[in-house]
Amino acid sequence: MKELLALGATALIVVAYIPYIRDVLKEKTHPHAYSWFVSGSLTLIAFGLQVSKGAGWGAVPTFVGGLAGLLIFTLCFIKKRSPITKSDTFFFLLALIAAGLWLIANQPVFSVILLSLADILSFIPTIRKSWKKPNQETVSFYFVSSLRFTLATIAVQNYSIVTVLYPASGAVADVCTGAYLLIRRRKGVVVHGDGYI
């Protein structure tokens, strides 16, 4: 059962990322380089922590998700990406500090809390740019991603804060982001996908 849930969560990564990558290639979606660099890197670190604590098959979606995140980061430099502001850099640095604290923390629980916090901080630039331009994100990605995080959480072999916190916080953050994007889209009239009037 756990293996099937993990495979289902991994399949949902493909379902979530294919439309997102397609929209990036068509320049409909403009990913934020900071968000995807930190998220992809931290997801791979979280994978390592999960494996060390016996997450089993539940760690597979984390690994695949990390690779997919770094693929989006790479696409940021091939296709049109969101501009970077000073506030983006501020939250990017906060995310890096949280990740840096993980390196010196010798406590797995504290480490996974820091990683989860850093991952959430890394997506604040995406939230910021989506306030005025929610049309530059693929909404379905966040809802499908939330579902795959939920399945990945259930698929974990040994439940503990270390093995569960990262995917569980990802599920909550993604569904909230998807809802946020839908609300923002309903607040105005999109003009050629570039803004509101």
C-alpha cells in the first residue's frame, strides 16, 4: 500500500509539472528563479533527511520533486522569468540563512523545521509577484502538488516529525498558494497576462 501511494505521489509530480513546464516554455508562466533554486535544493536535502530516518518509499516523491524543481530553475534562464526585487533578495537570503543553520544543527527535528521554513520563505517572491500578476503562474500545479505531498506524507514508512513535516507543510503551502492565485485572478481583469485594469 505504501509503495502504491508513493508511486501515485510520484505520478502526480509528472501531472503537476508537465503543464507548468509547458506554460514556462510558452512564456505564459514566469517562474521566480529564487523560489525554484531554494525549493529544488532544499527538497533534495529533505530527501536525504527522510532516508536517514527510514521514510522508505515515501522519500521517492521528495527526490523526484527536488529534481523537477531544479529543472524549473534551469528553465528560468532559458525562458522569461520574473524580475527580482530587493524584497525578493531579502527573503532569498532568509531562506539561505535557515538552510545554513541546518548545516550546523545536529538535531534532525530542528533541521527539518528549518528546511520547511526555508522552503516556505523561498516562495514569498513568487507570492509577491503573483499579487499583481497571478496569471503568470499555473494554478493547477499548486493543487496537484498539494495532493502529491499529501500522498507522499501518507506513504512514509516510519512516521516522525523528520519524515512527515516537510511533505505535510508542502501540502498546506501549495493548496494555500493555489487558493491565493484564484482569489487574485478574480479581483481584476487580466490584460494580455501582464497585469490588471
